[in-house]
Amino acid sequence: MYLHPNPPADIVFIKNLALDIIIGIYPHERVATQPITLNLEMQWDNRPSAEKDDINLTLDYEKVSNYIKEFAAHSAFQLVETFTETLAKKLILEFNIPALSIELNKLTAISGTDAVGVKIYREKAHYIHD
């Protein structure tokens, strides 16, 4: 998964963030957590933080990761599409991210596969009218 913004921009990424969440439409999926992984690429201008060596000017991936973990711990969506779309909107608005891509991998949904899931790309403009 590669986010190729136009014009080119810096990318802050989180790779294979492991989470256990309630997700799915079947009765057995509603009572026990399932493992997923998330891959995120977030557009961010790193020049100001690099010039000043200041974490306050970065898109702090630890804060983003903790936010995702908290969101996931309280979610119980049926569809991976809903989880992913809701998370994208929350991240963009909470951290003022211009654009991002999220890949959600549901690891145990289909036997004989490594994972199934969705990939989405969203820009802040998708949400400014909500």
C-alpha cells in the first residue's frame, strides 16, 4: 500500500498495528474479539518538525497509535468498511491530517488466506462538509 499524493508530500506510516476487536456479522463474531492489523499512510509535511527538531510539530505516530487502540477497544462494528471509514474520519479530524490511506486486514475471516479486508484513501475534503 502506497499513498501517492499529488502534489508529492511526506508520509508518516504505521505498519501492521495489531489489534483485537469485535467485528463481523455472524453471531460468533459478536461475542469474541478477532485479530486484525492496520497499515496507515498519512500525508504530513515533515519539514517544520525536521527544521526545529520539535516533536510538537510532527504527526506523532505514538499518539495516533494510542488513539486507534482506544477507538478499537470501544468499537463493535459489523462491517470492516464501517470500522475503516469511521476511523479515517476520526483520524483526519482529530489530527488535522490532509490525506490518509488505511488498510485493514482481518486475519482469521477466511481459512486458507493470510487476510481479507479493505483499503481506503480519504482526504480531509471528504469530511469538511459533515
